[in-house]
Amino acid sequence: MTPRNKELNEKVKDERREQILSNSLRLFAKKGLAATKITDISKATGISQGLLYHYYKSKDEIFIELLREGYNKMIEAALGLESLPLTPLEKIKMAIEKLLQGFEENKDTAYYYLLINQASIFEAIPDEAKEIVKSRSLLHEVITRIITAGQKDGTFKNYDPKDMAVVFWTSLNGLAIYNAIQGEDFKPPDANILIGIFIED
Amino acid sequence: MTPRNKELNEKVKDERREQILSNSLRLFAKKGLAATKITDISKATGISQGLLYHYYKSKDEIFIELLREGYNKMIEAALGLESLPLTPLEKIKMAIEKLLQGFEENKDTAYYYLLINQASIFEAIPDEAKEIVKSRSLLHEVITRIITAGQKDGTFKNYDPKDMAVVFWTSLNGLAIYNAIQGEDFKPPDANILIGIFIED
DNA sequence: AATTACATTGAATAAAATTTCAATCAATGG
DNA sequence: CCATTGATTGAAATTTTATTCAATGTAATT
């Protein structure tokens, strides 16, 4: 009865979704949600506009899915890092280095950062997206805990750990944006400069 | 012949322009260029859509004027700072403190930052805007010079001054964004944390 | 009070973008 | 090779946004 293998069909569908998401991520990051038109996405993906609606019911839905993906990746990375058997200083170093390296190697890392920024800054984004970015505080909490531990063991400077976490995230975020602006020309600064925020060297 | 005093008329016109610009700045910063509609601007300014076109021939034109204003303010501030009779360390301190203070006191400061970011990041902005943001490098150069001076006199750490300038600007930029996200809740972090990038303390 | 200049309006028009949908196509199991 | 399913298309319909413009209002000048 079934005219086509169910699994294969699902696979094709997943691949299409994947293509749409990956092109949308790049476009949203480079042009912004509002400036990215449905036709931009379908053209970039190489499909008709109609087909896009077969997979997603709106641009917003795609944006939300990407945002959720991005957030999950970041939170996973942060919690993973926290649970590693490393000293607080090693954890902070690793976070900075991995991120800088991520920017260079894989554009998606930076793209997700830009998406999250858009969702955080702009009012004109879907409510569901606004909900997702509220979990931003979770990331601050992870870093705050690592910093507090680093202060207890005496390696870190003794400023308010929340302030330090703010500086940590905002600096990396600033670098993500700088990376996006520079494009191919991006050369990450020496990670030790940033580490100087946390320790005397 | 002239039915109305020329100067008064000019003054009224300037005020209107001012109103339009000030409302546009806020809207562009909070919603982004593409998501800000002409009707948003006219409604916020309390004028008809038609009148908007009497003053500016497009949304882009308003954006470009604001961007130019913002850039000029920043470059003026940076060059002014550089020429003050202060030590390099005092200059860097002053830059950080003034900026953090500016964010708290005057929303426009942060709004201009967001505008510049949009113009830098997004592809879908007018060519003229792209031209303006190229002068971003001027700001990096000013800070690089101050840092180099601070290294000569022995107060600053000895990383590549260009790298340090990048970290300086990206960190402040990150804070500007954080400030925008937090809104009224924004509490600037202790400026000394950032100063730790430059000196041992 | 009449004239003039131009700010201002609001609605009409044009352009752009989104969404829907009937028709076609392609693959597969029977 | 036929029937079925659902992916895919392209264009029509709808909605949103930008732009133009004829008509009106207002205040200063003569």
C-alpha cells in the first residue's frame, strides 16, 4: 500500500529540514530575522517557496527552532565544562580557548551567537524566542559557580563573581560579534588577555 | 513676500527632524532597521506618514544620518580622550568609566552602539552605512596608540597592543549590548575588572 | 482680508512579501 | 505497469509595507 519506504522518506524529510535550517541560520545571522525574506531562504536552499511552507509554517518557526538548538548547544557545553575534573582556572581557560577556536573552525558557532543576540536585543521577535533567551541566566550561573570556586581556592581575583561572569560573557559575546564582522580576516586575540580578567599573571 | 519668518521656519523644521531622528534611533536600536516600519516611526513621532517623506526620502536615509551622528560622537570622544593630559592608564580608566556611566545615564549612548553594531554585522544595510562603519578601525587605532604608550611607560601588560585594543572594544561593545538587553535592570560591573585586562593590580 | 509659502494630512497607489493551493511529478509496493 | 502517497512546483490571492499626491491648514506678510 505504502508507495514509499517510510524510513527513507523520513530521512529525506530530515535532510530537507536540515538544509533549510542550515541556510536559514546563515541568513538570519548575516541579515537578521526581519531582513531575511522567505524567498531568500528558499532560493538559498534551492527549493520553491511553496515547499518551504510544507516544512515550516513560518519564518518565525524556523528562527525559533534554530534559537532553541543554539541555546541547547551552549548550555550543554557550559554544563559539560563545569562537570569536567579540572580546576576552575583550567575550566575558564578551556571555555575561552574552545570558543575562540570554534569561531575560527566552524562558522555556525558564531552564527548561533548572533542569533541569540538578535533574540535578546530586539523586541520584534516572536514571544517563544523571547522565552528561550530568558535561560541566558543559566549560563551566567554556571560561570558564576566556576568563578566562586576559583576564588575559594585562591587562584581568582576577588571581585563580585556575578560581575566577573557578566564581563566574561559580554567579552566573549563581543568577540563573537567582532568575528562575524571581520569574517575571513578574523584573528582571535591571545586568550591570555581575557584570562587576565580572572587571575593575576 | 515670504509668509513666514525664515529662521523660525528653519527652527521648526529642525525640531521636527530632531523628533524624527530621536524616535528612529530608539526604534532602530530596539527593533532593528528592517523590522522598524515607516509607520512605526511616524506613529512614535506623532506625525502622518506623508510628513515623514517630507523630511526624509526613505527609512535608509534616517538610518544613515543616525549612524553618521553616532560615529562622529564616538570618534570625537576617542580623539578628545587621547589628547587629554593624562597617563595612558588614566585614559583607559576614563574611557571605561565614562562609557559605563553613559549607558546608565543616557540611553542614546547605548542606542548608538546598537546601531553601529547592526550596521557592522548585517549585510542588508545601505551601502552608505557600510562605508561609514569602515571607520571603525579609526577607533581601534586610537586605543592601540594609548596602549602602546602605556606599555612604553611600563604600566601596561605586554601583549600585542592590537590584540588588547580588540579585547577592549569588543568587551565594551559586549557590555553595551548587555546593557540594552537588561534595560532598567542594568548594573554596570566594577570597572576595575576590565582594567585588569591592561594592568596587574 | 488677501496672498503666499510651505507644513501637514490622509487616502490612493504601487511595490514587496507572505501564504495558500491546485496541479504535477517521482518513487515504490503490489 | 498501475495505484498510491506525499514531495514539489509555480502562480494566484492575500497581506503588509512603502511611496506618492491632491487637498487642506496655518501663520506671517502686505
